[in-house]
Amino acid sequence: MTVYSLGAISPSLPAPGEYWIAPTASVMGNVILKKNASIWWGAIARGDNDPIEIGENSNVQDGSVIHCDSPDSRHPAGFPTILGEDVLVGHMAMVHGCIVEDRGFVGLGAIVMSGAHIESDGMLAAGAMLTGGKRIGARQLWGGRPAAFMRDLTDAALADMQR
């Protein structure tokens, strides 16, 4: 596991034993990892421009990249990356300067760009690309490149996702 500072800013981690970072994962800079969160093999969370927060029980799977975007004249607040509780980021996903609310799902190889937002129980399908400023509503499934609304998620579909 590689955990290190960028300048004077170091990751904020729970107590030992209350999180898991794979030996080949990298966590650096302004990253806040909450209790029972996990970052898997080859994944990177790099908080160099703005903060990254990974909520309780959330999991960033193998090879994924979590990054943020710096402030500019059009976006003075920048684009931090906020992952709520129980969020799943699938293998090889790119999550950049966005918000994924509680129980949100980012599928395998999907891309979430700066300023995008996935509401609670929202799902971005594998391989999809959610472009900047787009918003997936609560309990919605979006897919494609660029991503578009596909359908509302049923209670049964949500229960399957949480197993």
C-alpha cells in the first residue's frame, strides 16, 4: 500500500483495521477515507487539486482512478470528488471531480467526468461515460457513450445490487 503526502497534505485514514488499501493501490494528498472503505489492487486516489472523500463502506475496485479537478475562472470552487456511503466503483473506472451519493454504482470501465452527479441508488452501466454536468437521478440506470437515461431501477434490482 502506498499512502503519501503531496506537499503538506496527507491522506486522512480511519484507525488501523477500520479500512483496507491493497498493497498495490496508491492514496495520496487530500484524500479522506471513511470507516470500512476499501481501495483495491492497482487503484489510485489522488487528491492533488481538490479533496477526495470516500464514504463509509464504499469500495473502489481494481485499477480504478479517483481524481479531482482544480478551480478555474468558470469554476472557482473546483471539482472535489465525493463518494457517499456504500458506493461501489467497478474495476477500471475513472471517477473525476464528481459526486456519487449513497449506494451509487459506477460500472466496470465507466467514466464519470467533472461536475457530474449520481444521486442515491443511481447506477452508471459498465463502459458508460457520464459527461460533465450531467445528473443521474435517484434509482435511475444510465448507459452508453455519452450516457443517457435507460430506465428506473426497481426495488428488486436495487436489492440485487446491495447483496
